[in-house]
Amino acid sequence: TPVPVPPTPVPVPPTPSPPTTRTERVCIRDGNDDVEEVSGGLVFDSDALGLPGKIGDDNYRTVGLRWVGVNIPRSSRIVSARIEFTAAEHTSGSNNYYGRVNIGAVQEDSAPEWGGSGGRPSDMYLTVKKEVWPLDREWVQGEKYSSVDIYGLVQQVVDRGSWAPGNALSVVIQRDGLAEYFRVAQSKEGDGVGPCLIVELVPPPPPPPTPGDLLLLVQVVRERERRPRRE
């Protein structure tokens, strides 16, 4: 009687590990990197940033923020990205103090400094898509508040061909039609540290080995095989 042959077990592929995320947090530490633009002029030394609206009869303002040394590898997958502000004064959340702004990222491989050859925030070439941020919450002085998620804006910048870790990234915050009033955030001059960019990301996988890498590995293995073994 023939002996039954047990079936060959089907190998089960290993369960892939979930992608590893990390958080990049970079804050403005140079007073020239957070600016207000009012009537075409740049204000570098204000101790607070008026998120777009106007003070009294003053003209509407545009805010430019620039973060230097953003350590995000090119083509990373951006999971979330927010701007963290510290309130410089109390602002009510009532309808009388409701505002709305939009945020766009500067389309540069490494964003230039504001002013001079870098230009004003309103001169920048921005991402086509903007993120709208309703300013409808009460702000309490000294408390921290985060913007809407701008992951798509950051993704567009770090996908650029010449983006590299350590480059500078900038955003421009502008009035979006309903910003009759605004929120006031601490600047570098007022708090010692300006607004922070907080990004959760998945770094890209390492590149596949090149033929040169494989040849070097073979040489290392052969060299180890030639060494006399210890008894």
C-alpha cells in the first residue's frame, strides 16, 4: 500500500512591519524669518504677529514664516503638518472676532530669506492649493494653538527635484475674505522663539544597492573567509 505523502506546506510570507513615522519639529529662531507685510512694506522687528486682518484703520497684513534646517528627506510621505503658535494676547471667540485665512507654501527648493533678493511674502510663487484656516476659537494669552493640517503643502515642497534635508521651507498666511479681525501670535522678538512647524512623516525606503555596493560586499565576505579560524 503506498504511503501517503504529506502535502508540502505553503510558506506564509512575513507580515510587513508598519511604516515607521517620526516627528520633525523646527521653530523660528531668527527675527528675520517671521515677517509682516503691511501696505507693501516689511516689518521685521514686531514683538507679535497679526494673523491677517487689520488693527483699527490699518491695512490688511500678510505674514511670512520661514523655517531653516528642515530635516525631511526628499519624497518622504507627510502624514500631518501643523504650525504651532503661542497667543500674544487674549482674543474672544465670539462672532465679532471671527476670521478666516489661507496658508500657501512657497514653491522653492530652499526658500530664500524675506526682503532683498528674496522678496516680500506677497511676491512669492505659492502652491496652487491653499489650506483655509477658520480663526473661530478663543485665544488665551500664553497658550499654544495649531493651524489646520497643511500636510499637502509640505508634501509638494519635499517632492521637488532639488529639495534636500536641511533646506528652508516657507509659508505665507493671507486674508481669506472674512478676516476682519485676527489672532495675535508671539514672534521671535516677543517670545525668543517664533512659530514652530511640526511634521509627522514616514521617511522614504533606502535605495537598492548598486553593483558597486554588491561587489564590495563580496570582497568583504571573501576576505573574512581567508582569515584563519581560531580553534
